[in-house]
Amino acid sequence: MKITPSLKILYIIIISVVSFVFNHMYLTLSLLALQAVLWAVNLIPLKRLRMFKKIWFFAFSLIFFYSFFSNEHDFILFKLFDWNCSLSTTGFYTGLLMVAKLLTMLAATF
């Protein structure tokens, strides 16, 4: 099945607007699942999944920095002299949401 370029651009615009306007994890994950189903139906080769391997370091760094360097800290992991290493669960959730949005947008561009 051949998709016209104008339809593909419209699809990418709709996915980006829905993903970035509505700030919900379930909606973003359902869009990512929709992309996986579309990839399976269209039989896209697995060679194209290599680009996801290249962004794992960036994805983990997003989650790390949102978890440890956000404003509110939920609990302290350890204390070393006057310095507290603390973790924010809301920052962790926000980092996961950003990574899910990134993966959704990358998957939609195929």
C-alpha cells in the first residue's frame, strides 16, 4: 500500500499536535502502540529500528536529569556530608513522558 506524501505529512502533523498538546502518558503510549501496529501491518523492515538504538543514551539522560535535578524531591537516596542525593518521582514520570513523546514522533516519521 503506497501512502501519498501529503497524507503522510497530515498524519505527522496530527500525531504531533495530539502528542504535544495533550500531556497524558496513556494517550502518548497509545499513539506509540498505534505506530507499532501500523509498522506491523505495513511490514516495515526491522533495519529501520536501528535509529531507536542510537537515541537510548539521550533517552536515559532525559530520564536521569528529570529525576534527579527537578525542583521537588520526594525522597533521599543517600546523604554525603552536606549533600543529599534525592529522587523526584514526578520528575521521573515527566522524563518518561518526554521519552515516550520522542519515540512516538520518531516512529511517526516513517
